[in-house]
Amino acid sequence: MQRVDRLIYGGTVLVMDETDHTIRNGAVAIEEGKIIAVGEKQDIESLYTAGEIINAPDSLIMPGLVNCHNHAPMTYFRGLADDLELMDWLNNYIFPAEAMFVNRDFSYLGGLLACAEMIKSGTTTFCDMYIFEDELARAAKEASMRCLVGEVLFDFPSPSFKTPDEGLKYSESLIQKWANDPLVNIFVEPHALYTCSSNLLRESKKLADKYGVYLGTHYLESRSEREQLTKKFGKSPTSFLKDLGYLSERFIAFHCVCLEEEDMRIFADHGCKVVHNPESNMKLASGIAPVPEMIKVGVTVGLGTDGCASNNNLDMFQEMDTAAKLHKVAKLDPTVMDAKTIVRMATCEGAKALGMENICGSLKAGMKADIIIINLNKPHLTPLYNVYSHIVYAVNGADVDTVLIDGKVVMKNRQLLTLHEDDIIAKVEETATRIRKQFAIN
């Protein structure tokens, strides 16, 4: 028998491969951070023995969730400025708060808090755009989370740089520093077309091309944004990006609430990726992204929570539930965005959106062992008829019992093993006290 590092036994294994294979009473063998084999328990037991056995009866064993858009350190701003219009929220609250409070410690501690929240709700990979992203990368590494992160770039000063050129140099230093890291990946992230000049957008693209990394931006998040940009460019924003040479399989557009039919066709033709953020878009009344239409024309669409300031949590199970129901009511069609489609957006399609489809998002031999185990032995999860429906409509983040990332157990029996949860909460509360005082919050 072959000895491996870990065996997971006894639950229903949701593979999330091309055939959407499900294995009852299945097992997973893990060696050196990778999945060696997936199959029925009796077959795996006959071939492998392990140093550690995780016995998971009455459980669902599935790929860790992929949160494709986040601003992790904004956990500090959870609930700070709710029920406001997007530009009011950004210009009068979020940007001023960032100018006053964001520094290296802020991004590090806020990142640790976000990682703790994500792990405890089943997310194993996340994509992030924020300030002082080297500190966020350090927090993710400490938490043992997989990530794709980038420094947000503006035409105006941010807490981490004074000029766009400094921001680009910082981004390049991140790419160089974290090159070949097993968990931390870097990409280039101009904030949006309305906060970045054409020159900054071009230089961002050059930097991404120089290192062969992904490029991401907020895109067409509201109707007013589309109208503003169309007037500014004298053409559709998508035509502008196409002429700028932006559109490729390494381009990720976040939100895309106001993508039109021609935009979708162009995105599909160029292999561009989209990330859907339904709860944030609903809360800011930005609108409903035409996700069913995007998928129909062949655009890869992942799912993300956005930051805690506009959501207000990082629970991808809640995001899945919202995504499914939002489009059904929008279309007045209960068959739209079925549960299996939604689960794929949060796993294998999400991984594809981030260029990680050969690393995570499914449980296949050769993939990284990014795995979550959900305890099904609970009243609200009994009985089980359809596993995909259960995940989308019944499971919540608190049902995640055990989490592995890169083959390492980072949470077991709801206890974080890589982070000191109470210490992080206490330290974040210290800064939150000053934020409350500044904004006269009792």
C-alpha cells in the first residue's frame, strides 16, 4: 500500500469536474499538498494508508470556495456607511476614511480578520484589490490562504503612493517579491476607468504583459458610470478597452452590471473574465448584472462578495443563495441560474476566472488539496435530496467544519489552526474605536 500524508473518508465527495461527478461514501488521498486520488472509500482504503486520517461521516467533501472579488482589509469598515448611493458612499465616506486610517498595520490586521472570516465560511482562495497589498499578502500567507492580489491604482494619491508611477513601481515590486510563491499570486489592478487616466491604464497593461500576469478593474458597475464613460470616450467603454488592447484571457472585469449584448460578445471573443457581486450590487442599488446572458454567450463568470463595506460579510454561501434567487426574480423564471451553475461559479468556474483552473476549484488527481468539509448532520440540512440545491439554498458558512488549503489543515472542528482569532479581533477593535470617534458613531 502507498503511504500518503492524509486520507479524508466517509462523506459524499463533490468532485466538480467536467462531468459533475459525485461519489457517495467517497474518499480523498493527499500527498505533499496535492490530491493523489479520489474515489469510493473501499477502493482508496485498499490502495493507501496515511499518517493522518480525517473521518467525515455524514459530511459533504467539496472544493474550497473561490471568492473572486474582495477588498479584504475593508473588514474595518463593515457597516460604516450603509444605505448610500455608490458615489456618495465612495467619495464622502470610504475614500476619506481610507485617507485617514489606512496604513500598513491596517491592511495587515484587516487582512487577517478577513482571512479568518473566509476560512471559517469555507473560502480557500480569494482575489483582492486594496492598499498596501504586500501586507495583505503577508496576512494571507500567515493564514495559509491561496490568493491573487494587487495594489489598487489611481490617478490621485493613495495612502501607499503619491503618484501613479509610484503605484506602478509598487505593483512591480509585488510581482517580483512574490514570484513563484505557492500561495500568493500577484496581478495588476487599476481601480476603474473613471479613476484612472488612459495613460495609467496603458501603463498598467504594459506591466501586466511584461510579467504575463492578470489585469483586473472595476467595470460598468452602474448605469451612470456607463453614461459618463461613453460621453468621455465618444464610444462604448468596451470599444475603448478593445482599442487600448486591454481585452484578453488575462483580463478580469469586476461587477459588469451594465454590460450590453455587444460587450458580452466582445468579451467572449477575447476570453475576458467577469466576476459577479450580487449582494454588493443590490446593497448599492447598482442594478443586476446580466449573468445568464454572459454565460450563454460563453463568458467565464466567477462569484465574489466584494468588500465588507458594501456587503457586509465574506460568506460565499450567502452569496451563492443571493445570486441564484436574484436572477430568478429578475427574470420571473425559477429555472434561471440553477443551483449547479451557481456552485460551479463559486468553485471551478471561479478558479478559471482567476487563471487557477489547473490548481484549485475541483477535486481531481494532480490538483492542490483545497478542500472543505461540511457537517450535514444538522436539522436545517436534513434530509438531503440534491447536493447542489443544499449548498446554495440551505448551507451557510457556519456549517463548514474543516478546511484544508494546499493539503494543510487550517481549520478543524471550527477551530482556526493558523490564526489567533481572539487576538485579531481585539486588535481590530482598537482601531475601530478611533474610526467610531472620527465619524461620530456611538
